[in-house]
Amino acid sequence: MKKIDMRVLGIESSCDETAAAVVENGRVIQSSVIASQVDLHAQFGGVYPELASREHVKAINATVKEALQQAHMGLGDLDGIAVTRGPGLAGSLVVGVNLAKGLALSTDLPIVGVNHLEGHLYSAWLYQAGSKPSPEPKLPLLALLVSGGHTELVLMRDHLQYEVLGGTSDDAAGEAFDKVARLLELGYPGGPSIQKAAMQGNSRAFNFPVARLSEPWSFSFSGLKTAVLRTVEEFKSAHKTVPTADIAASFQAAVVRALFEKTIAAAREFKAREIIVAGGVSANKALREAFRSQTEFRVHIPHISLCTDNAAMIAAAGYRHFIADETSNLDFDVQANWSLAETA
Ligand code: KG4
Ligand code: ZN
């Protein structure tokens, strides 16, 4: 096994955030810088791929420089470079991967291409330098991964071992939040705007259905989305004001219930010691509260700033690869579609 004490530079550009971070030993955040394109894409109601790549090109050098500066380090202080290889928008991924390769070439540092989803999982290990260390997650773990593109239950029996128990048969949880927000004419991105509207609403106003599937560990949110659409249309055709806050609160409660119940059931079934909830949707207050209010399992949910896309999580996952002696050759390609199951 290689060096255990490592400072890793993480680089992330898979979607609409250009990010760089320096993380020590897979856990301690020395710096984490995110240049967000959210405002730019908000006018299109979603991420506009070509624009995203161009924005990454413009922002990435300054973002990496800033991350090194905030960590009070130069390239010579680093022990490795981790970069998101996929999944994501190919044109965006290329920008981060090429910069990472250029840095590796000029410094002779080892490089590793990381799966963005394993990055989300390893965000549960992170804490800020100078603050109290967060408890380290204990394996075997059951992870609920809920982002804009993925909703998966993952069993981690060991580091870098991902058994995907089930995914979504249609929309991802974050995607459902985004689509329902559009239906309710709330802002983009949908998760935070639904959460905000829901605070003024009654979560029991509407009893939206959560699909029961034959596969025990899979999710489906399209029926729920259709139920919201029908409700909105009924109010509109009756020329009544759409009760946006009540619908948002009831929709959010239905999603949280589905995610929470299946995760706990899977953790019991597979005898997990602890649970991780990660990915953009894990920033959701109601979801966090649902997991915090049970006492059967210790649940690790990253700090809100680490739930959505960042590069500290990529550095954290990269560290695990480095200490397992796994590095990438400089000719590796991006992988726009790359499941966790293929990564393990
Ligand atoms: O992990 P992430 O930043 O990007 C992907 O890898 O997809 O996740 C973005 C998703 C979006 O769908 C966004 O609406 C959702 O996470 N999200 C939330 C919240 N904050 C972000 N969903 C529910 N509640 C939130 N507070
Ligand atoms: Zn993500």
C-alpha cells in the first residue's frame, strides 16, 4: 500500500458547477471553491450543455488557483490529483479532465479519474479543517444517493465496493423536484424552491401516491409527478388559484416518505451498520429531519454545502483510490454514462 498521508487536489466539472478543492487524508477540507453557473442556466429552466462547457473553460483555471491559495499550498505541496471522469455532460467533463491531465503531466503527480457518484458517497467522510472531526462512517454501509440524475440505494461492504441494490425506473428524485417546480412555476433549481414554498404549506393537504414497485429497492416518481400535474390542471380548469405551497409541501412529503422508508428497510435487510444520505437532494430539510428523527441507525448526512456538487468529495474519493494503489493512465477518456456498479 502507498503513502497514507496525502493531500489531494480535486477537480469537478461534470455539470453546472466548476469546482476545485484540496483535501487531506480523504477527510479534512483545506479549501473548497465552487464557481456556480446556476444563475446563467436559470433563464433556460435547466442546464444548457454547450454553454456549460464554455463556462467551465472560462472559470476552471482561476478556480483551481483559488483552491490552492485558500489552502495556502502550491502544486509542490500536493500528493495527487483526482478529477471527475463521469457521469455527466461529456463537453463539461473534458474541461476538468484536460486541466487535471495537464497538471499531472507538468508535476509528475499521480492522477485518478473518479466517478461523480462515488464522490457524493465520500462527501460523508468530509469535515472542515479546524473544526471538530465528524464521526467516521462505519462499514458495511447502506447509502441513499439522491441527486439530479440518480436515485440509488447502494450497499458498501467495503471501501470502493458499490453494490447497487436498486435505482429509479423513471425520474431521479432531484429531477422530480425540478419538474414539479416547473409545473408549479417556482424557480430553478427546483429542490430549494419547492422546499421554500413547502414551508408555507400543509403537507397533508393532498395525499399524493407513492408508487409501489415489484422490485423492492427501486423507486419511481413519474406517477407522483403526474398526480401533481392533474391536481394543478383541476384547479386551473375550475379557475381557482393553485394552492402552490400546499402542493409543494404534499409532494415533498411523498418523496421524503418513499426515500426514507425504503432506505431504512434496506439497511435492516442487508444488516448495514450505518446509513449515508448524499447527493443534491440530501440538502432537503424535510429529508434530513426524517432521518435525524429515527434512532435505529446512525445516519451520516454531509453538511448542506457538501450535498450539491463540489470538488472536495472528488478529492475524498480520489484519496481512497490512491491509498488502494489505483491510479489512471494519462490517456483515460471521460465517461458520460458511468454507473457505480461499473466502477466497483
Ligand atoms: O448532486 P447535485 O448537485 O447534482 C447532480 O449530480 O445531479 O444535485 C442537484 C439536484 C437538483 O435536482 C436539485 O433540485 C436538487 O439536487 N436539490 C434539492 C435541494 N437542493 C438541491 N432537492 C430538494 N431539496 C433541496 N433543498
Ligand atoms: Zn452531483
